[in-house]
Amino acid sequence: MNGQAVAVPAGQDERADAIVRCADELLDEVGLEGLTIRAVLARTGLARRAFYDRFAGKDELVLAVFEKSLSEAARRFAAETEGLSSPLERLQRIVCGIVLGRAGHAADGHWELSRRSAALSREHLRLAETRPRQLQRAIEPLVALIARELANGMALGEVRRADARQLAVLVYNLVSTTVHAELLAEEADRQRREQLAAEIWEFSRRAIAG
């Protein structure tokens, strides 16, 4: 993007979608520091009132980006795991996919978190404290996918009997908080990311095993 204003559809829902897409792009290009309401308005060409008709502030916009990102991730994981016969195989693919995340391969051979991924990771930790209910709503698509596979595993005796959704929340929280703590604290190359994914999956597998 060159920073120029882009055409925004006239419908209110479409305008909200355009604002969220713009925020997503800004996070990828300039990180959290560059995601300001002024920058969103400049790029979309919307008036300030048009923004505040849809979002109370920056936190609500970031939560909307979370919801969009995790809904897309849930759909992608569902499509990628459709051909796997075992619920545990599908769960492993999902868990490892969350850990590996959206990263770029740098010239020095290291895998780097994109600005967007790093920003959302930091915001996840903050919003978990300041907006827990809204964050739970945003992550629901991914939690629901994990819960579905846990329920499938319970039906086959591969997963211990429990409340599938509660267990899904525990698995998601384990994965997400570990990733944030480990990968944002230090540069992580591809081998470390893959090792961490394997370790988290093994821990999760033992915790849910039937």
C-alpha cells in the first residue's frame, strides 16, 4: 500500500469491514505504534464520525482484527485438516499451526514474527486483562474448532471425557500464552518454533488423552 486513501463501500457493514482490513494492513506494515485512528481515517478516506459510529476506540478495532484473523485461521485449519481421519491428528495440526503462526523467513535464516503477529501477540496479553469478555468472543471461532475435534475424540475414546468447550479453552490458553511468553521474549528461529510446537502438542496430548 502507498498510504493513499482507498475507496470505501457505502454500506455500514462494508465500511466496518473496510476499517478492519485497513487496520490489519497497518499492523503488518508499521506495527501497533503506527495503527492510529488518524492513520485509519487517512487511508480509508472516512470521516472521524464514520469510525466512531462503528468502533468505540482503538481497543474495539484491535478486537475486530482479532476476530477477523481467528475466524480466517479457524476456516483455514478446518480446510487443511479435513482429509485427516483422526481427531488427534487434526488437533495436532491445529495446535502446531497456532504455534508456528504467520512468520516470515529472513535472509539470515531466522524466522521472524511479522509486525502484525508481534503486535497482536502483545495486544492479546493486554486485552486478556483489560477486555477478557470481548477477547473471548474474538477467539471463539478457533476455540469452537478445537472443541469440535475434542468432542470427536471423546466419541472415539481418544480423548478423555470432559466438557469439550472448557477443555478447548484450556488448550487454547496454554498454546497462546506459551507462544506469547516464549516467542516475543526472544528471537526464535524456525527450529525453535518447531521444537516449541512439538513440546506444546505433546503436553496437550497427554493432558487430553483418553
